[in-house]
Amino acid sequence: MGIHAVRTLRTEKNLLDDLIGRLPPASIDRKHALRALEVMLLARLIDDKMEKMVRQNKGATFQLSVKGHEMIGALSALAMIPETDWAYPYYRDRSFALGLGCSVEEILAAFLARDIPHHSGGRMMPDHFSHKKLRIPCQSSVVGSQYLQAVGCAKGIALSGRQEVVYVSGGDGSTSQGDFHEALNFASLHGLPVVFVVQDNGWAISVPTAEQTAGLTIAKMARGYEGLIVFEIDGCDYVQTNDALRQAVFRARSGHGPSLVVAKVPRIGSHSNSDDPKKYKTEEQIASEKERDPIARFERLLIEQGVASVFEIEELRRRLFQLVEDAAMAADKLNGPSRQSAADKVFAPFEIINNPSECGESVVMMDALNHAIAEEMQRDPGVIVFGQDVAHGKGGVFGITRNLTQRFGRDRCFNTPLAESTIAGLSIGLCADGIHKPVAEIQFADYSWTAINQIFNELSSIYYRSNGEWNCPVVIRMPYGGYIQGGPYHSQSIEAYLCHCPGLKVAIPSNAADAKRLLKAAIRDPNPVIFLEHKALYRQRLFCARPEPGADELLAFGVANVVREGTDVTLVAWGMMVMMANDVAETLAKDGFSVEIIDLRTLVPLDFSTVLTSLKKTSKLLVLHEAPRNCGFGAEIAARAVEEGFRFLDAPVVRVAGKDCPVPYCKELEEEVLPQKKDLEAALRQLIQF
Ligand SMILES: Cc1ncc(C[n+]2csc(CCOP(=O)(O)OP(=O)(O)O)c2C)c(N)n1
């Protein structure tokens, strides 16, 4: 369902409220209640067992207590349809995972970091859930980043018109994160089928609500988002909790939009086994939290209402205790992951199928990129484009996505709010269904920093963290670079930061043909790709325009291009610097100097063998980049040259790079900071004569 359909639905809000009002209140259904109790007890008994195993030094060092959170998790899970609905549960949501169908043995095996198919196979800390079949995308330790991913997943559901629901949970502390609010905003704006559950235990480790939340209530804060229904409940009250969750799930499934359930729960245990609540909670607070124990209260209710007898509950507890003991024994016998596999699965395998055809008319880079996206959208209905200003008549501030909304519709090329973390988080969630392939735009690389948590901590490592269970075929395009008087905030070259993050591929083309073929390969790649486009090259015709490659022509990543052959010195460059290198090499050629220019084209993966081959011939290396010299990607090239090509070198490796300084606006100042042709020419002459 698109945003416009949602607007119409909003006007029918009263109708919906009527409909929800007519749902019969959840009475105590024996089967449901006993299943809920079973899940809650299991979560508690696993807690007890884990605590014991840590004390006994049985191979696990880290343990998270879920005591007090059992009911909200269990009832949330029982409101969902396993293997149909989607879930982004946080680390204190073990009862949710159990209720949805995760096995006790698997949870204990994850606790012991064993090599099991789900929950990361030893790569993540315990209770960081991941389960392909149960549709739990791999969860990280980052408090709050799950919300936007859940919203992305829900956007995918809405786009496909499926009747699925997304559950996402977090603690009260997580609601202080901007991502939480961005998620509520986007889900409300698009009327998405998400159930947000905040398990509000009043503490974020040692920080109480009074130091965390303005006005002390998350529900009040969230009520400002039009289109979001907010439930404020006691998460230890079976009837209230069940009722709220059923309504929230019903609302999502029937296409009426998101809900937020804020459930008050006690945190009876410590934050984790390395935390001592006595350092920040009073004796009275600790005692009163114990008093609110949802299990004891639920058992009392079941007995009072004649749903279960004391004997039945004791029998159930005995059976589950044994089940946990047996599962712990079985988990303990499982193998750990092999040491040799430690660095496996950073990237999903991908081989391009290239079908070269006759080239078309000459195009500049901005047209080549636009055509690449349009062709891929035509080829694959799962390819979708979004970002700031990308839709409708504008088509991006540089026009790269122009005409895509008109051609493919509002669902496939849409604007996002001005929130980069939303763009990145949404991209991750959209991949979950295996149907959607986001091609997102961050308007300027300089503004990617508010998305960096989602990119570095989440997107880059999902394949690794899930031990290959989940992958993210996301492309994030970012215009970058200087020489256009963009000042400190429209001129940065951020490639070195990106390359330092394992799991991201980084492309940085220097001409129109490479840009088109690389972008098409990026869109088909099952891994996340950051695609850096130099703003000054978009319309550059003299050096960058090329005959347009055909629709099935792709360029493999990790294949550098020898742009110009030479014998005196090897000049390594990428992006706009290739053009500068070429101009200077032509000047030097007039004096009889021969410069070999290598355009890396992709920095991750890096084709270093082409550099080494060139070094064998020239024995001299100069690296050129516009980013600041300190820790720039040139440092990596220089280090590799010394490590792998020392015996070929006849001179020190030279870097010509930007000054270690922000890029100023004033033309003369900008020229001082960014490398100029004269700097390159002087450095080359000196190196050749070394
Ligand atoms: C972004 C981020 N900052 C800090 C941490 C360290 N940390 C882990 S859990 C936690 C407290 C979270 O509190 P809350 O969201 O209320 O959940 P609770 O643990 O109380 O259930 C903190 C600060 C983190 N994991 N992620």
C-alpha cells in the first residue's frame, strides 16, 4: 500500500476504531494461557540455568537476565503467525523467541557460542536472535537500530500487498535514540503494518526514567505521531497485555497502520551478569520489582480463575525444568565453530554474468547512471529507489533519478523524510523478504554520518553476523568530492572511512561507461555496495563521456583499469583524480616522461595485482587522492606496495593528497586545500628524477 492509499485510510480512522472496539476482549482461554505460562516458565528456567552455568564456569561468560519481561514477550509472540510474520526482538526478548518457536537447545547453544545454523553460529552474543525460517532477521547489540529495519521490512510488505505483520521490541532506554522516533514517523507516514513494543522496565542499565525520558512517559511522547495508535499497559497483566497486542496485530494485519505498545515491566535481575543493581537501586526498589513478578502473578490468576490447579502448574514446571536440563546437556555436546571459519562469510559469493553488446551514443556520467538504474528497475521489479528529493519531477538534486517515478510509479521511486538513518535502516529492512533491492540515495556523502550507525554497525555485517543466513543487497549511492566550491559540507571524500568497515563494497567510477556497468553490477550484487559518484564528473564531457554500454553489460568489482600505459612511474588514482592524472600525464609526455595511470574503479574489493604488475615495470609509485592525506586510502596503497612490492621499488612511495583540513568554500582557499595539477606535476617530476 502506498502512502497515498494510507492518507485515505486515515480519514477512515473512526471506522477502524469502531472495528477494533468490536473485537471481543481477550478472556482467559485455557489453551492460550497455558501455552503462555509454558513459554514464560521456559524463559525463566533458562535464565536460572544460564546463571548457574556462568557461576560454574561452564563455557559462557555473558548472560542477560530476562526476569520480569516474560509475559510481554510471550504474549507478543502468541499474537503473531510464526513463519509468516516478521520479528525484530531485542536482547531481553527471550520469551518472544521461545513463543515464536526458537528451540531451547538452540538458545542454550547460542549461549555457549556453538556452531548451530541459527543465531549466528557463535558470532554474536547470546540472545541476539536470528532465524531465517521464523523470519527473525539477524539482531545486533546496537540499542535502537532495530526499529528502522523493522519499518523497512514493513514497507516491503506494504509494497507487495502481503498481509504480514512486523513485530519490533526494545527497552525504554532505546526510545531515547533518534532512530526510534524516525521509525515511528516513517511507519505512521506510510501507515505500515508494524507493532512497536517497548518493554519499559524503568531502567537503562543504571539510568532511571527520570534521567531518560522527558515527562516520564514514552506513550505521551509518541502520541504526537498521527496514524499511530498507542497502548499504555501493565505488561504483567495477562488480560490487558493480551488485549493490547491482539488489537495492535489486528490493526497492522488489516492494513490500518502501526501501533505502539508501551508495557510496564519490572527488571527483576541485573542488566547482565557483569552488572550489580545494588549500586544504583535501593533495597525497597529491588523488593518492589520482585513483588511485580509476572510469573507469580499469572500463576495466581490462573489458579483463582480455575484455569489451572497448583498441581498442574507444578507438574508443568517440573517438566520444563527437565527439558531445560536436557537441552543444556545436548547444547553442551555440540561443536563450536572451527577457528578456520573465523573470517568466512564477510561477503556473499557473487559472480557477474556479463553480456557485452554494441555501445550506443556518447553519454555523460549522470545519464549513464540514470539509465543503469532504469534498466535494472525494468529488469527486476524488486529494485526500488528512494532518498531525499529523488522522486517525482525533481529526480534528485543532481537529477540522477529523474523520470523514475513517472516511469515506474510512486511505489518504486519515492521520497523519504530528511533522515539519513531512515534511508539506511529502511534499506536493510527492505531486503529481509528477499524480493526488494534498495537503491538508496544519500544526497551528499557529507551527510551520510547520521546514517553511519546503520551502515557500519548493521548493514555491513549482517551476512557475517548471521553466519550467512541473511544478506543485504543494498546499494547506497552518494555524490561526493570537491572542486565545486561546496564548502566543508558538500566536498568531502569519505572513501577511506568506508573501506575500513569490513563487509562493505566500495565503488568509485571515473567515467560514464564504468559508472553504468559498475552500478548495474552493484544492483545485482547480494552484498551492500556504497557507490561514490563525484559531483564534478556528472556532466563532465571531455574526459568522462563514453559510448553507452548495453543493458546487459556489467563490470566486475576488483578489476582496476590501466587508463594509460607508461614506463617511468605508476600513478594510482580513483574517481575524479583519474581525470587530473590524465591531464598531468599528457603534459609530462610532452617532455618525454611516461606515466602509467591505474584507475582502481573499486576500492573494496581492491585489485592490487594490477598495481604490482605496473610496479615491476616502473619501480616508482605515486598515489593521488583528494581526501586528507592522514589515514587516507593512499596510506593503504603505500603500505601494500611496501609489504608486497618492496623489491620492485626504486624510490619512496609518494602521496599527493588533500591537506589535513576541512575543505573551505572560498575558491582560493579550496585550491590550497585540495590537490591541484601543479602539485601533481611537481611531485611526478621529482619522483621520476629520484
Ligand atoms: C547505541 C548503544 N548505546 C549503548 C549501548 C550499551 N547498552 C546496552 S544495553 C543498554 C541499556 C538499554 O536499556 P533499555 O533500552 O531500557 O533496555 P533494558 O536493558 O532496560 O531492557 C546500554 C546503554 C548499546 N548496546 N547500544
